[in-house]
Amino acid sequence: MTDIHASRPAPSGLGSGVQGHGLHLRLWDPESATDVEAWLRGHTDPDFTRWNTPLRTITDRVSARASMDAKAADVAAGRAMTFCVTDAEEGTVLGQVSVNAIDHLMSCAIVGYWVLPEARGRHVAVRSLLLASRWAFTEVGLHRLDLGHALGHEASCRVAERCGFRYEGTARGAMWEANRRDAFRDVHRHGRLTTDPEPEAP
């Protein structure tokens, strides 16, 4: 099994990040033009917006950076960890995987992910979610991770299942409709416990 190196989340950052499965998970850099551009493209990609409606509207580099700054504040406060997923050898940005709404009292969090169009078809979402899940279980010490995706998003459902997140039911009206904040759609709920076996990476 691939070795993974990680450090416990702290306001000062993540050190060298998390590595394994041919990927490097690191913090996003709001000061990096490359990171801002990748964040913007990821959040405005038609396939992303079909299935997700971010809390903050992202339309240009200014709003992208504002969104990145907000996420960085959550990371600094220990509320979340938003990883920039890059190729381990070349450092090319491939997408994002995040551990959100970290609740240390209940020992749980919510995970999410997206992949840039040019990086799809390479199991980036599966490999990065496996890495982030192991980080959350071993470094943060969480007991449970929750994952939800819009009903009908079969690609995300396959990622969840390949990463050991069992389907646990459908939540009615638990997510905004695409590009709406006044209408809702159903969500497939998946969950994984620290006691569940970790699947092998593709």
C-alpha cells in the first residue's frame, strides 16, 4: 500500500501536505495566479455547476479569490481542510478534495471533491478521496465521514462506493437545485466509519 505522509491540521498550515497514490494534497494559495485560475475553472465548469451550487457565487478571479480566502479562514480555524489536488511528480493542479464541517465533539465531518475537465478519467477523485479520508481518520482522529451528492449524479455515486462510503439512504430536499438558492433536490447519502476497511486505490 502506498505510504502517506501527513501532519495534523493547524492554523499555521499543513506542512508538506499529504502524498500518496501518485497525488500530492496541499493547501490552496490565494496568492497564486495558477491556483486562483484553477479554482475559478473548477467552480464554473458546466459539469460542476450542474450538480453543485456553492455558498458563494464564483464568476471571476475576484470572486474566486474571495471564496478561497473564506475557505482559508475555515482551515485556519480548524473547521475544515480544503486540499488542492496536484500530480505528485509535475505539481499540476488536478482538482480539489475537502473535509468540511469538522465536528470534534461528534467526531465527524463532510467530504467533497471535484476534478478539472482535463484530469477526468484518471481516477483522481477516487485516489484523492482515499487520501483525504485516511488523513481525516488517522491525523484528525475522526470516527465518521459523510458524503452527499445530488440524486442522479452517478459518477459521484461510483466514486463514493469505490472509496468505501456505503449508501445509507436518500435525503429529501437536502441540496439546492443547480444555480438556485430557492429550490431544492434530493441527495444520496453515503457514510464511512474509521472501522470500515479501506479500499485499494486504482
